[in-house]
Amino acid sequence: MTPEQILEQCRDLVGQPLGAVAERWKAERPGGRVVAAYPVWTPAELVHAAGMLPLSLLGGGTSVELTHADARFQSFVCSIAKSTLELGFQDIVKGIDGFVFSNICDVARNLGSIYQRNFPGVFVEYLHLPQNSTSPGVTAYAASELRRLAAGFETAFGLTLTEAALTKAIEIYNVVRARVRALYAFRIAEPQKLSTTELYVALRATTLVPPEQAIAWLDALLDGLPRRDARPRDRLRVVIEGAFCEQPPLGLLEVLEEAGCYVVEDDLLLGWRWFTSDVPTDGDPFERLGAAYVNQSVPSSTRHEGREHRSAGLIEKVRRASATAVIFMPAKFCEPALFDYVLMKQGLERAGIPHMIVEFEEKMWTFERTRNEIETFVESMLFD
Ligand code: SF4
């Protein structure tokens, strides 16, 4: 298949209701179970190792009108939390057997409990990921949380999750992540051949299929994209930062590129490419995954690193991608992103890296003001 055909399939899949994606997979596997993972990171390996399908749970995007969820949250709460709850009320996630949330922020913490209370018929688990990465007990603690999740799957669904199956699952997701890293590296090298919306749609689609299918798509893209005929343009190379949980509308990503940017790095769908290198597969797989969470994770506002200034990872990203500027893109009311914005801004200013901020909501549909702001920013850089 050509890259265009694959991207078309991916775009089509991403536009489908999550419950329909789950039901279709289950129709081919009677008795099969599906578990959806709220951002940022949930070990898809555990879900896969138990014989289930892991899916990304990323809110309602532009497709869901809030009719019930608004009444369960304060008005100053991000959109993804409300629309994720609304998916439940409108039966759009019917067919999904379990939901996993984690301690990325207070909103996600409450969302997990609200889900449990409103939908008692489904499995809901809340992962307490480590907050202190420098403690000597951190790896053992992370591994014990993962074991607790595995035990939850076993109790709820009667499935057995063996260490051998988990090791195999880590191996296959290592392959997926390696391919994704290769695709990101390709975009850094030749951004004119792979737009951000294309990369985003491809990556999001890989979070909706079994890893074998994801690898087939990613391999075909890595094979076909270098042959695309596209000349480099005079554009500003930027890094997007802050969109690790609620996802910006595709229209906003398109506007960035139309306004003169090459996005060469981003933190979209971060949890699905969470590790910077392969997770080792020797020894206890729970310990290996737990240790990787602590020592091999990408920098994120939702992971408490404690060893470096919050801007260090971002500045490193800018340098590695040969970017010129940063566009902070936090979701409206996203506390982790907005708290870090202050610290990251200070770090970028010390390093002399220009930046701007573009706040978004997943249901945002008009981009003209944003387009003007980005165009002005780009022109001030390119024609300085
Ligand atoms: S968008 Fe931000 S505030 Fe909202 S759930 Fe995600 S991390 Fe928390």
C-alpha cells in the first residue's frame, strides 16, 4: 500500500466512535475484551499480555456535544475530562470493558472515581504512578502498581497474565515504539515529506489496533515516505509542547503548518511512545517496565522527575530536532501544562530560544486569530 492509502485508512479509523472500534475487534474474537487507557501513560503491554485489546481514550474531540458531563464537573476543568465522561453517558464507549486512569493531575484522579460511580458495570482502575523518581524504592513501587493492575484484570475478567506473555508484549511494543521513533526521526530530517497532521493521524490510528497491525502500517510508511516528491520550503522549525493529554483539533495542527511552520517535534500522544529506548526483556517484566517508567521515559509535565529543571528536556528536544522555536500548546485549564509553562518559559529565555503560546480546546473550530498570531511569530523569525 502507498503512504497515501495507509494514511487514508488511519484517518478513517481515527474518525470512528471508540466503541465501534472495540466492537469490531470483539466480533472477530468472541469473548475478547477491550481496555481503554486515558492519557498519559498506561502500560498497553499489560492489556495485550492478558489477551485484550488496548485502545487510547482521548475524549470526544469535535464529535461530542456535552449534555450530561458538564453537570458533573466545575466549569474550569479541561475539555477532555468532560468529553471522556460524556462518551460514557452517550454509549459511545459501549463495548469497552475496562478503563484505566492514572495520577497525572487532580482532574484525572476525579475522573476515574466519577467514571466508577456513574458506570458501575465496567472495570475502572486507577494507577498510582511514582511521584518520587529519586527514592531507592521507586522501581519496586512502580512494579508493584503494575502487578496490582494485572491482578485487577485477572479478577475482573478471569484472564491469566503470565510473566512470559508480558515479556512477549514488551518485545512487540518495543518494535512499535522503535518504528514510531524512526518516523519521528524521519520527520526531523525531511519534514516536507510528512506533515504533522499525517504523522498524528498515523500515530493515533496505531493506538486503535493490535500492535501487529500498527507495525505493518508503520513499516509501510517508513518504506514509502522517503520516495515522496516534496521540496523543502522556507519555514520555521518548531517544537510543540504541552499537548500531551487533551489533543488539539486537527484543524489547529493544519493551521500551524499553513502559517509557515515545520513541526519537527511534539508531545502529542506522548504515552504511546513513552520510552526513549527499548524496555529490556530479561528478568522480571514487571520490574523492567517499572524501571523503564522511572529511567527511560520521555520528559513530561505529568511525570515528576525531580532531578533536572523542567525546561531541560524541552531544550534538549529543541536541539535534537534542530528547531528554532517552541510553540507551547496547552489545553485550556490543563494545570500540569500551565504550571510547567512558567518554568519552561524561564528556561527557554535563558537559552535564547523564542517561544509563543497557543491555548486550545478540543472542540475549537475557528482558527483565524491563531493563524494571524502564528504568521506574525513566524515572520518575525524568518525575516528578522
Ligand atoms: S488535560 Fe491536563 S488537566 Fe486535563 S486531565 Fe489532562 S493533564 Fe489533567
